[in-house]
Amino acid sequence: MDLTADLNTKDIIIDGTDAGFMDDVIAASQQVPVIVDFWATWCGPCKTLGPALEAAVKKAGGKVRLVKIDVDKQPQFAAQLRVQSIPTVYAFWQGQPVDGFQGAIPPSQVDEFVNKLSALAGDDGLGAALDAADEMMEQGAFAEATEIYNAVSQEEPENARAYAGLVSAALAQNDLDGAEAVLNGAPAVIAKSPDLEAVRARLELARQAASAGPVDDLRAAVAADPANLQALFDLATALHASGDVQGAVDSLLDLFRKDREWNDGAAKAQLFTIFDALPPKDPIALAGRRRLSSLIFA
């Protein structure tokens, strides 16, 4: 499958707007990596970096998109992403920021940056094999799935989906150390990819589950003392370990509402860990992110 089949040449490089950010960047990055270049007309380094980015993106042949945002005309998302100087470049893949840099860099480094992003999408020629492995995982055939994931990773060492499959297979068999070993051995170019960030989050949650307390005892502790935020956090951990993801999210949002700074922002950090472990379009993750945002900006 050609990931860029639905993209016209004119769509590869566009002038972005705050109103179109969710469609042009977040939604579009579900298909191909999207680079966002925050710039301004008065910025000298931007005049060097911009053309270099455009040239590299054109050479990538549609495997990467470029959205150029003038921070003077479109300040909203620049502020949300805490852009403090320009040029600032962010790269998004599957709805999440995965890389970035500030300031002008040499064209050779720009090419390297764009090529690395192109690799995130992987080679869909191996997609059918990975689909088969995913089906085996659902059927509990973990050993067979692992063989396929291994074969794909050997054929394409920078295939993030294959590495994530290996981690998932290890987690499914409660081999937490084996899952961590696979993560640690992943090539640097994909180490921060959404696929691996998701299974990394799942591994962290699995380790927490090993020490989670009894749900009923923790419910009783919270009921007896609603101000006991540690008990509320522990309850969220235990709920997630028992499979009640919605209950865990609700408890953490309640904790965040009571004291967002508790334990160095532990509730917010744990929420992001849970969201990262879920598929991007999971309804619990989508609703949870919206609810958290409403609390943050309230």
C-alpha cells in the first residue's frame, strides 16, 4: 500500500492555520509524518531553514508532509506547544509529537531529520505479515506471532510496528523483562515512535500492576478519607490492573481536580501513561484527554 496515494503534490507543503491544525497536522499524521515549521517573516534563520525543509520534503516524495505556520498570524498552537523562539520545528506521527528542534541547522541535518521521519511509516510491503501476526496475537498464538515479528524486524530493522509486536507478545506472556529488553534494543531512529511509546507505557503499567493493592481495600480507604490522595492514586493503579481502565482514568481525573500538583503532578503523568498505552482513537483515551484539557485550561 502506498501511504501517499491520497496526497496530491500541492498537499505535501502547505501554509497552516490554527483553525486547520487538527486536520492538517493531527489527523494527517495518522497517514504520514507531518513536520510543522513555526516561522515568521522577520526571522532571518527561518529564511534559511524554510527552503531547506521544503527541498528535503519534496525529495521524500510524499512520505512526509510540511505545514508552515507563521506565528505572527497563527499564534494559538505555537503558544500551546510552548514555542519560545523561531524557527522551531515539530514532527508529528499518528497524532503525537515525536521529534523536533529549534534554530536553523545545515541542509545535511535537515535531510537526515526528514529521512528519519520517513522511516517511521515503515514499508507497507510487510503489512500483510504484520496483520497476520496481530491476528495470531488475538487468538493467543504468541509464539507464532513472535516468529513473524522477528522475521519482519530482521527484514526491516527500523520497522517500529514489528518491534512493538515483539514487546506486546512478551507482555502477553507476562515476560516483563523480555519486553524491556526488546525496547532497549530498538534502533534509535524508532525508539520514540508512537508504536514503541505505546508499548513502553503498557510495560510501565504492567510493572505497576504487579504491586497494586486490593481494589476493595483501597475503595474503603478513599471513602474513609477522601483527602488521602495517595490512596486515590493507588486505587487508580489497582483499577487499571484489574482491567477497569475507565475507573482508573476517572480516579486520576478526580485526583487532578483536587490537587493537580500533588506528588509532582503524578496524576497527570499517570493519565498520559494510560492514554499512550491505548490506541490513538480509543474512546476512553479521547474522552479522557478532553476532560483533562478542560481541567488544565479551566
